[in-house]
Amino acid sequence: MSKVVWLWCTLLLFCSSVLHADEPGWTLFDRVQQSVTQYNFDSSFVVFKGSKVETFRWQHGRQDDKEIEHLVPLDADGVDILRRDNVVYYFLTDRPALVTTSDSIKELPAILFQESQQIRKLYTAVLGSSSVMSGHTAQLLRLSANDPGRHSYWLWIEVESGFPLRIDVMSEQQTPLERWLVTHMQITPELPDNLQRLLNTELPEPTARQPGATLNPNKLQLSWLPAGYQLVTDPHIVPQLQQNLLNYWLLSDGVHQVSVFVQPTQRMPTQAYRDGATTIYMLSAPEHDITVIGPVSINVAERIAAAVR
């Protein structure tokens, strides 16, 4: 009997150690999320997607109960984006500003801003080795996807501040698909002067959201979803796309989103592309074409497209 009890206790201790093995990693990840939402900082970063390179200046600050964030492209093309609390402004050169509501800028890495508890359901946090990166001591943190069809993340984090210095989005073969690399970062106790001016500048209020386009009823269904994903019940459809759509689904795992478009067939060959971590998969069926766009593997995108019945 004593041997059985001993084995049972050993099993419980082993399970407990497995459950808590990644807690240091999650503690560090919580520091990362706090650093990009609580600090006053001025930074620049580069995004590598294959042969394509984009550069940005990213500033963030808090004053009393107000939060402000500014993302400026440093290339010739791009959109100037400003967020004040939960109002986001897209400043366009040839049109009036587009005003939306969100608690983060969607063009920044979603993993930095989404609910930590939801991220913990999808990933395992594992600490790696430390290294020197641009004069800063950086700690590697691997967020390994629990499902093989989901991309993993490798984050290099400044030890002193918890600020992310580099984020690699990894394929299922553990090769980088997309890289986000900080080239300059300065944390200050006070709000930068230009953010202070933007905080006090009068800007338009967001307009009420217009009803999304509705599609004609049909018998098409999506019979399979990737692990962790659910259908968004009321996805917004851009009215300009309505006339070309037979059906549309939006999938979300609480961190990422995948769009599924069904259109009349153009009898094009089946094609698959990757734009960094984003997969674009197009399946040509006898009666309709299916396009899947989102941060999933090509195999998962293929299964989603095949699940349209």
C-alpha cells in the first residue's frame, strides 16, 4: 500500500511541476505587456517580411488617466496612426481622417496587447538564454503554440525594463516568417512634448458604426474550425465587397483573426502565398472560389477552405 501511495504522490508532484514550469516565462510576459501600455517611451522599429522591409516610429505615453500612442511610418508610403484612449485616428493624405474605436493599434503586434489569460490558453511560455542586443541585455522568451497549426513567437526582452526588443513569428518548422526589430528605444519619466501637443489637439469624434453589409441567404456552411478558434457572430463586411461575396466568415482565437471569403468562381488555379506570417490561400471549386487570409499555416488554411460545404 505504501508503495502505491508513494507512486501517487510522485505523480502529483510531477504534474504540479509541469503546470508551474512556465510561470517564470508568464511573469516575464506580463512585464512585456505592462511595458508597452504603462511606460512613456519613444522607439523605432523595423518589420521584415521576406524581402520587404518597413520602418516605423512608435511613441506611447500616459498622463493622469489619459493614454496616447502614435505610430508613424518612416517610409514614403504609409498611414499615420494615432490612438487616444480607445479612439484611433488614421490620417490619410488625400482623404479625411478615418476614426475608429479600439484599445490598441491593430498594426502593432497583437501578442503585446491581447488578454494574457487568453494567450496562456494558446501557448506555453519557456525562458531561453540571455544575450546582448544593441547594447541591451535581452532575455529570450519562447511562446510555443499548443496547436501545431498556430504560429509560435520568440521574444527578446530587455531585462531591466521588460520592453520587447525583437519578436520573431515562427513557422511550424520553427523558422522565422516575420521579424519585428527595435532599432531605438528611450523610456522617459515625462510625456514627450509632441505627444503632449497631440493629447491636447482637438480631433473629430468617432462616428457611429454603420451597419455592415448583409448577404443573401444561402446553404453554404463552414464545417471545420482550427483548434481554439470560434466564429465571430457579427463580422463587419465592407459594403464595397458585398456584390462579389456569396458568404463571409470571421474566425478568432481571442488573439488572431482569420477571414474566409466565398465568391463566384473565376476558374483560377488554386494558389497559396505568405506575406510574412499571414497566409493567403485561394481554392477554386466548381461553383465558387474560397479565399482564406490569416496568421495560420498553409495546411490549416487549406483545411478551412475545404470545409466550406
